[in-house]
Amino acid sequence: MSYRNAFSRVLSDVIAPRAERTGREGSFPRGAVTALGEAGLLGLTVSADLGGGGRGPAEAAEVVARIAASCPVTAAVLQSHYAAVAVIEACGSAWVRGETAAGRHLSSLALADGAYGAGGATATRSGEVVALSARKREVVSAGEADSYVWSSSPLAAADGLTLWLVPAHAPDLFVPARPDGAGPHGSATSTVLADPVLVPADAMLGEDGAGHDVVLCTVLPWLLELRDALGDAAVHPSVAAAESAPSALGGAAQLSAVAPAATALR
């Protein structure tokens, strides 16, 4: 069965019938996510060598656009997942990629910083353990995803960002009960707090300090592709700003000009 046939069945049998209730009750579309995973759609963009669909942003955008017509909540969840998976495919471990390909792993982006002391998201290494401290805002699937693509200040590099894959079950990772109010009702878009959260040093995605380039060259293009499939109504102001002045995004302090693009559809 092709992924389009499998997707059409999930859309008609699971997502569409539950869409009105999902939007009305504001409940996270766990049933839809599970069905998408079983049908191979969570792993659509993972390498075929690991059991994924081996597809690219155009196919992902097609899936998100068709879901959005029925259930914007599920589309928001999948939009952030596909953008996060693009980073995991480029920099992540074969195990996580394989779990995603098998439909057992939902990821999301945690790139937009709220206030945390005076310095934003920080990372401090002690041996093979890194302590991440941050207040991440407008995280889609907060408390529902299995992992977050997370940004912090570098460990040792002079400037830039460092990206991490933070497991949702990590101790001292806290999601407030009340959502931020951003994103479609039910997308579990909320703040995620790390005060701090401990991760192994090999949870780093890519090189220390190179995360800014990953955001601009991987995350943003995927988000734009997904956005374009949905039409002008889905344009987020920060995406437009990043398109018009990418050269202005010069360092970690400017991440806020790009990161809100990783939030749910509005």
C-alpha cells in the first residue's frame, strides 16, 4: 500500500471523524497521532534504509495540508514533528530515527526562549552529563511528544547555538498544566521548563555552536515548505521576517526572530 493510500484511510477513518470533537474539547489528538504512526506517516521523511518512507518536504507538506483541511490541531502537531525530524535525520542517532520510522516516536521543536535569568537557555557540562536550563515557550505537543529538539547557548564555542535532543521523560523537565494559548486549541502548545534537565553529552545534535546554521538551513526551509502548502493564511510574522532579512539573524540573541516559526499553525 502506498503512503498516500494509507494516509487517505487514516484521514477518513480516524482524523476527520474526530476533528470536530478534538477542536471543541481541546484534547490532544493522541488517536490520530497513533494512527499516523501505524500507517507510516510519522516516519514518512525518515530514510528508507531505516524503515522510513524516504520522502521529502514536498510530500510532508501535502500530508499536512490535507490534514489541516479537516483538523488544524493534528496538522499543527505534525508540522512541528516533521520539522524536528528533519534535524534528527541530519544529526540524530540511528536508534531515534528508527523509532520514528516505526511510528513510535513523536518529536517537536523547543527553540523559542522565554526569560530564564538574564541569559536565556544555557548548557553546562560536567563529565559526560550536560545540564540544560531554560524556559521554552510555544512548544507544540508539550508533554505529549517523546522528544524535543532543544536549543541552548554553546558549551564551549564562542557564539552561536547548540541543539540537543531532549527526551520528554527526562527528570526535572516540567510542563505547566495550563497551555500558553498559542496554536490551535488541543495542540498542547505550552511552555516547557528545564530547571535544569540533565542529558548525556551525546544528546547534542550536530556540532557545538552550529545550531544556528541548522535552524536557518534545515528547520526554517522545512517550516516554509509546510507553510506554503497551507496558503497565505498560515504565514507567521516571524517567518516573513526571516525570509526578508535572513542576514540579520546573526547569533543566539536573534533566535527569537526565527524560533516562533516553529510554533503551531495559527
